[in-house]
Amino acid sequence: MQADYVVIGAGSAGCAIAYRLAEAGRKVLVIEHGIPDWGPFIQMPAALSYPMNMGLYDWGFKSEPEPGLGGRRLATPRGKVVGGSSSVNGMVYVRGHAGDFDHWAEEGAEGWAFSDVLPYFKRMEHWHDGGHGGDPAWRGNDGPLHVIRGPRSNPLHAAFVEAGQQAGYELTDDYNGKKQEGFGAMEQNVWKGRRWSTSNAYLRPAMKSGNCKLVRALARKVVIEEGRAVGVEVERGGTVEVIGAEREVIIAASSINSPKLLMHSGIGPAAHLAEHGIDVVADRPGVGQNLQDHLEVYLQMASLQPITLYKHWNLVSKALIGAQWLFTGKGLGASNQFESAAFIRSRAGIDYPDIQYHFLPIAVRYDGKAAAEGHGFQAHVGPMRSPSRGEVTLRSGDPKEAPRIFFNYMSEEQDWEEFRTCIRLTREIFAQEAFKPFVKHEIQPGSDLQSDDEIDGFIRDHAESAYHPCGTCRMGRADDLRSVVDSECRVIGVEGLRLADSSIFPRIPNGNLNAPSIMVGEKAADHILGRTPLAPENHEPWRHPDWQNAQR
């Protein structure tokens, strides 16, 4: 088998790349080890906690014991399914802040400043504002990826936004538009009641064109001859074979599997590869390094009124919601329930927001376990730009063995200071007048935990990953030893090989990572095709002095 281009990974970036290459008339093969995404647990937005906890759809990765979290090993879900992690994630849509991408450019990712990437965010979107505000000049209206807002019918959503304003914070009509900072509606990738994954948005249309085919197989390594990638060694049905690439191989296998594939292909830290008997093709010390993530805690409040989603947390109600969704595509099953959000600055002097909130009108864990107290609600809160860095390394030379994942969470004092601030600011928000009719008492952490040491103990025991790993194949200048790919997503030291997914992020952006991962796929496709990048759009109101000097 062979094609013009072989893409490894039918995930957030890989599907976008395949779509744009097929649209341009190129022949594309997409290698995906995971199963099809047909199951109702994937397509029903409200069922989001199920697929990411099912081995059927998830690679099942876990971190190494994390010293900063008391030796806990945290789950690191990655989608092993068509659509990748866009088929198992929370469907939250956040572009990131303009300052994130300007920082990328400052760090050597030339051509990836906010003015450069904004046209790609607009190209990929089909934004449905629903008459709720926001400036359409900042948004796309004919892209493959549908973006909507939930109904926000539960009164707790209005209370959350009003409480933020009462606490002295700003409001935002559209955090994905000209102003991220503030409290407002959260956006989601849902369309006509279905999860709008990159499988639905990009891959299915690409396959209908006749230029793109999906190959179910495990990618073992990239085949490199005389310094050039010529194909991919795969295993399927117990047989190892090579799929040929006449032009290029593109790796888009996630921030965990992409560095693993590079290392098994001989690209990575030479000494580490030698430990596992792998011949070195290109000595790139940055492969697998620079691992980042967002941690968060859930502040849960017991509710005075029985208005939360807890009333539906029983088998009968879940069955009725599922049936309504199945037959009509409507009802509670048609939303991820993350319908309100906020981005705020932790203190004066911060250039742009460094704390994110997801608000949920039920007290529940990501694994679907509701708080024992019954009716409640919660805010997921965490810092956006942790200085801690981890790594992804090989356990052995066996391509089938999972890599070693060590995030090195909470390894810097700044992490602890920022998390304490998150908890104290959230308590202030829940103490505002807007929440007086609803707050009964604090479930978690519990009002008795007040000192730094007590709060630190709670963080150590309860902080969870927001499932945003990135940065392990950093983009930057070719002469920077930390860099793995250059600003056109070409793997440094090997011809005919590119890498485009969240692993190339120099630094983690503000918010959830699916949108910027898709954007990377969109922009990488233009580089692969040799097209002139879309013209920059210089929308930079966040640099205005009124924004920089705003105080809480």
C-alpha cells in the first residue's frame, strides 16, 4: 500500500490534515489503531465520562508516581478510536489567549503568532452564536467544525456569572473572540445533538472524496532510508508490513504517542535510544521533553435547592435522557453540561488571565461518581501556565509497550502558590450575594481547611489532570537543541517527515487543547502543500493599556 501522504493518527490534527490534503486532490492514507467511533456513548455529549474511562476507546496510559501529588499515578486518557481524543474529550472549545501564540513566536516558532494563527481558527470554525453576543469578525462561519453554546437554562449558570461580576471580575461576550478575560458562556463542539469530533467534521468528508482511506493498524515506526522518511512500518492482523509514502509521512499521534514513534524510529536523545538498542537516525535531545499539562481541583458546594443535575443521577432518569437523545437529538443528553466558564488573572501585574474555570451544575467526578451529599454544584479551577516540566520516555525497544510518562507535577513553588490562590478566589466567588439562595455549605475542600498547609494537603490528595498533555516535540528554531520540529512542522534532521499535533506546542495555551490542536493541523496542511500561509489578521485589543492595567 502507498499514497502521496501517510498520516499516522486519525485524531484532532490528523483528521484536519487528511481533509485538507484530500481536498487539494492528494492521495492520503490515515493509519489509526483505534476502533470506529460509532458507539452512542461517544456521540451523545452528556455521556462524556464514559468513553474516556473505557479501555475500548482509550490507550489506558497512566503517569509514573508523582512526588508532588503524594506518589499518586494519574490517568492520562488518550483516544484510541477514530477521531482520537476529540472522540473522548469533554467537547469544550477554547482557542487560547492571543498572548499564548505570541509567546510561541517569541520562543522561535516563527509564523505562529496570534495574528498568524487567527485565520486558521476562523477557517476551521462554523460558529453559531445563537444571538448571545460576540463579534463575528473574529469568528469563522463556514468551516467544518461546528461550535455552539449550551442552553444555560439552569439558574446556577446565571448565578456563577453574576457572582464573578460581584467579586470584581469582568464579563466577556465571547472568550474565543476579542476578549478572553471574564465570566460568560462556554462553547462546545456539538452539532444537532451529536459530538462534533474531527472524525465527523473532517475525516468522513475526506473519505467521501475518494482521495482518503483509513487503515486500521498499529504504527510501529517510521521507515527512514538515507535520511528520508519513505513509509511507515505497521502491524495488523499479526503481520508486519510497510505502507509507502511517495511524498511525506506526517505524525499526528498525540503528545504521548508522537514522541514514542519518533524514538522508535531513531529520532530522539541518542543516549536514551542506545539504552534500548535503537539505531540513531537523528540525535534530537528535545524529543519527549517539555511535557506539560493543566492540573485542576473541583470546589464543590452543597445546594440549598434541588435544582442540580443530581436529580437525574439515577438509572431511570439516565435511561429517559438517553432515549430522548437517541430519538430526537435533544434534551439534556445533547449538551456536555459545561455551559459557563471564566478566565481571570490571579493578581495585579499579570499580563493576561492565568486561571480558568469550568462551571458544572452538579457535584461529580470525571469518572461519573457523584458527591455523596446529593444536590450540589462545582467549579473546576486551575492555573494555566505551570513552570513544571516532565517527559515521555521509552520503557523498552518494543513498539507495543506503553511509554513512561512523568509529568513532574507541582515541582515548583509557584505551582503551590497559584493553586492556593485558585482555591481562595473561588471561595470568594461562591460567597457572593448571587449564590446566597443556592449555597448550603462547602463539600470540598471543606470550610475547615484554611491554612496553607491544609490547602496544600488537599491539593496533593485531590488535584486531577485536566487531560491536556502537550509540548513533547517542541516547535522552534532548527539550531535550538530543544526543538524537534521547525516552524513548518518538519522534523529536524530527517527529510520527508513532519509532525503536527499538540506535542509541538512550545508552551501550553490558556484553556482546553482540542481547538489549538485542530488549528495546528489546519496550518500544517498549508505548509505540507507548499501554500502561502493565510494572511495574518492583526487583532490585538488585549495589548491595549486598559487591559494591561485592569485590576481585580
